[in-house]
Amino acid sequence: MGTAGRPTCVVHGDPNPRNVRLTADRVALIDWDEANVDVPDLDLAVPHNAAALDDEAYDAAAQARAAWEVAVCWDPTGTDRFAVGRLAEVRAV
């Protein structure tokens, strides 16, 4: 399936615990420097599928996010352990 052809909108681009603020009745995202127009599933592919995407959508989004993180973090010397670890998670979908 992948993400090709899916509807797009403005996405945060870096939803992680440092960029999410919660109150009893609201959720806010801060630090929008990686915002772009893309498939919203990319922001929703959170750990343990907490956004309840269907299995195929979650898998495609998780793979796309891992590939993107490798692309933006890659150190050509191969010493970036985060990127190397994320690259190990990327597979064809």
C-alpha cells in the first residue's frame, strides 16, 4: 500500500514527547519547524499504534517515518547511531 495516493494536509512532522503539551481537555503541538504537507498518518504513527490506524496504514506510516528520520539524520561517516538504528527498521512495503 504505502502512502502514495493518500490524502494530504499540513502535518507537524516531528510529533514526539518534547513537542506535545497536554491538559485535561486539550492537546497542543509545539515546535513546528518540520511542518510540511504530507499524509497525516505520518504524524499518527505513534508508539503502540495509539492513534488506532489500521494495521496496513500504521505499517506504511511507520516505515515512511523511519526512512525520513534516516534521511534527515544521516551522517555520511556512518557514526550516527540513531540513523543507523532507524535504517535497520526500514524495509520495502
